[in-house]
Amino acid sequence: MTINKELTKGSMALLVLSVLAEEEMYGYQMIGEINRRSDNVFRMKEGTLYPILHAMVAEGLLESYDAKSETGRDRKYYRITAAGSLQLKARREEWKVFTGAVNGVIGEEM
């Protein structure tokens, strides 16, 4: 099933923070992990991800650093900061409230 872009737009930062809370990753690796975990429902493109990453670095939620990958290729890796972890906690709670309210309106139980 294809999900409307408007529905996914507000949740992309939550998805990025969630995968980075577990492991430092480079951009394409994040795309693959989000795709895998969502059974390819979220088919994020690089043009969508990188503006999100740059904004989150500017906000102090993520840090980036350059390193060689296991293949020897130079890559920019991202890791969550303490502020990012706090933001993730707040966004997860917000998501629970939001989805609970939507489910209450449409008649679905969690």
C-alpha cells in the first residue's frame, strides 16, 4: 500500500531519530533500515532524508562526522545527541497521543 506523502511528512523526523537511537548510520543506511523496518511502506528517497538530517544537525538533535565505511569508502555518519534523545522521547509520547486520538475518532482500537 502506498501511504499519502502528507501523512508521512510529519513522522519522518521521528523515524530518523528512532533508528539513530540504536546505531550511528550514514544516510543510505538509514533509508535502508527505515524501509526494512516498515516492510517498504516508507520508501524514503535521499532528497527527502538529507534536508531532514541537515535541519536536525542545525537544531542540535544530531551530530555528523566523516569516517570510512567497512568498504573503505568515505561516508558522513550521523548520531543522536542528548537533545535528540530528549526530542525522541517527546515525539514518541506525542505520537502515542496522536494515534490514540485518531483511532478514537475512526473507531479503531490499538
